[in-house]
Amino acid sequence: DARVTQTPRDKVTEMGQEVTMRCQPILGHNTVFWYRQTMMQGLELLAYFRNRAPLDDSGMPKDRFSAEMPDATLATLKIQPSEPRDSAVYFCASGLVIAGDTDTQYFGPGTRLTVL
Amino acid sequence: AQSVAQPEDQVNVAEGNPLTVKCTYSVSGNPYLFWYVQYPNRGLQFLLKYITGDNLVKGSYGFEAEFNKSQTSFHLKKPSALVSDSALYFCAVREDTGRRALTFGSGTRLQVQP
């Protein structure tokens, strides 16, 4: 049963610390998405990649957030320095786009981040 | 620009009764429409999608959704609700060209009472 995995599942840190969240997309998928979910803002797209290249990161605060795909099996989202307002659940999703077909996104379980 | 609206924060229905969760959308081109469900402390799970073709789409767990182009709606339905259907439901849309990122609605909490 293929699924997206995310680590850590929970992270509590202090303001100013660096936070790195990791995602393993479903094997063979060529798109990866990072979302943030809060009560106030709902689900927000932070960044997305296709074939490991960033296609859109307009939703991501550039001064402190960065997203990368070092290889096809790993996506990372880093916050440095972290702030209390970054507290949220961060979801990774992956999908497969083939020759103009649409893709269904499959979500991981999320990383619950609390910045004190 | 693409957007989606879920006008109801919460929908309450008795077990065994039909349920409807509403969604309307706005896109420049043709829409690709999705429904996802989120259970507590879990990620979103795909339920169904409309790309083209038959306006009535059938998905997982007995859910279906009807695409109505003139009303720009994509309401989620189920003939007979179960208590286990209680969850948070998200409608999402994206245009058929360009940016391949979904825009999600604010979510509707479905509460099915025994």
C-alpha cells in the first residue's frame, strides 16, 4: 500500500531554532506539494515541484522558508529561524502527471509544528 | 485566478439520511474538481474528482458528486449517511492549464448523528 511518509510527525521547538521537515513521496510520482494548515488560514499551498524542479513557491515566505528536493525520494521544507506564527500542520502531497493528464494528490499524515 | 467556496462551516445530518456538502468554484478555463476528506489527526484522503465527461462522479465510500457547469457547483452527496462519515470535507479546484496546484475551500465539517 504505497503512501506518502512525513517525518517528524510532531515537532516542538523554540523560537529562533531551525526546523527541517521531510517527506518521502510515493515511488514513481513526479510532483510534490507542500501545504500548511491552520485554523485561521485553512490549507495553503507553500510550494510545489515537478520532476524535482520547483514550479511555484509563491505561497512561501522566502525570508525564512526554503524547500528542496535533493533526489526523487526526498523533499524537505526548512524554516530558519522559526517563529511562533509558523505553528501549524505541514502536509506533503505527491502525484503523477502524465502527458497533460491531471494528477490526483496523495497526502501524507502531516507534521504538527509548535514553535514556542 | 481560481477559487472555491464552501458556504457551510458545518453540516449536521442523521444517520441513514441523505447528505449534501456544497461547493462552488471559479476558474478562467475548464475546471478540474476534487473532493478530499480529513479525519482527526490525519492527512487528506482523496474521495473523487471530475475532469470531463459524465457530470455525476462516483467515488470512494459511497460518495458521489455532481458537476453543474451553469451553476459552477460541485456538491458532494451520499444517499445514506453513516456515523463514520463524520469528518472534515474539502472541495478543491484547479484550471486545466497552467499552474497545477489545487486551491482548497475552507472545509465543511460533517457531523452525522446516530
